[in-house]
Amino acid sequence: MQKQELSYEDTKFTLDTYWLDPISDFEKPNDYPVAIICPGGAFKFHSDREAQPIAMKFNSEGMHALVLHYQLIDDEHTVYPLALQEMATTLNWLKEQSDLHHIDLNKVVLVGFSAGGHIVADFNSIMLDPEQRVKIFPEELAVEPAVNVLGYSVVDMTLGWPKDEDWSMKVSSDIYYWQAQEHLTKNGKPTFIWQTVTDQTVPVMNSIIYAQKMDLLGIPYEMHLFGSGGHGLSLANHVTQNPGNEANLNAYDAKWWELCVNWLKLEKILPKF
């Protein structure tokens, strides 16, 4: 893993980069898909449980992976719109790196967990509609994501998370950014959604309402709602288990990864064989 520093205007942010090296035995190097991962952490921090372990799972499927350390709440900034501008900057940077790292720019996947999922959902809704995007990011968006993956994601900040409206105001004082589903258009990309119906932190209605809006707009999606398990499961196995925390383990929910890989094959991000 290598750190990469980028900036939007006068604000710096970092990426953790997990590039696949070309296989020297090949006569011609492959161009690989890339996943850009937004970990959760309530906009207070970036959860490591949803960073490197997820990036390396994508690597194992033949994909590059980046972890975006997007804007958090601090004394100087709200999360929005800066987090969306950072994602757009990252996508444009990918085009500059495509030859060096053999990136298939037609197969970019945005991946978000919990609060990080709100950024992905908002990007899919707001930033892929040129009329909305230009108000936030006046530059051309040189690379668009092909699909999204949302894991127990916040979609609508009025549906139960955060419980304190003051925290929502710290995320953004502009309620325009609070409800991702309200701004979704037919420009949105296919999305894989998974969550547990027993999530006590982010109500499952967040996933349902985004899928419902996608359905109304005719945007392809696949949604899996598991009947047990709490919030923040990540891979739901020993790799992402906080030592001693049995709540991080759930053999049924861990199947989300296999289901997600199958869906990425369906969407032609990954080869079927």
C-alpha cells in the first residue's frame, strides 16, 4: 500500500492505493477494474475495518483498490460538499494514472459503508447529473463510475441516523445533501445494496428507500437484506472482527461478498470465468 496525496482547491486529502502489478508472464498487460472505497465512521473517523481488508478482497478478484480518506467533520469544514469534490478529483486523477497502472476506466466501482455509503449514494444522485454537478464541481468529470456497492449505508439523514439533528448540521448545514434519494436521476448507476434488517444504528429503511427510488427510475440494482446481525459488520468474519467482539461475526451475512462478486460479473465489471 502507498499513500497518495491529492487536493481540491486548498484542501488536501489522501488515498491509500492498492495497485495490482502487471503479470510479467503476459505478453500484454491487463487493464484492471478499480474500486474506490469510502469506509464508515460516523463522519468522525475512517474505519480501518472497512478499508484495507475490503481493498485486499477486491485485489483478490483482480481489481485495483483505493481507500478514499474523505473530508470528516472538523472545526473548519463540514463534510459536504467537499467530500463529493474529493471523489470527483479522485476520478479525474484516475484518468491521469490509467496508462501507468493499467486501469480500465470503464470499470470503476464506488464502494461505501455506513457514513461512507452516504457519500457514494450522494455522488450517484447529485454528481452524475450534469445540471446538479456543475454547481458543486465546475470542472469536467473525466471518469464516471460504472456501478456502486452500498453496505449498511446512510442514505437519508432524517430516517434515524444521526439521532441528533445538530450532528446532521455538522455534516452539512445545507439540507440539500441530507437525502440522497431525493436527487437521484436516471443518470444514476447500477447499485448493489446490502444490510441487515436488525441494524440498530442505521435503520434498514435507508437501503429500502434508495432501492425504491432506483426501481422507480428504472436503474438496475440488487438488494440483499439479511435477517440477523448488527451494524458495521464489514466482512462479517474473523478478518474484520474486533478481537473478542462476537457481534462482528455472522456466517450468513458474510455471504454478501460472494453475492457482490456475482453481481459484479453480471454487470460485466468482472469476467464470468
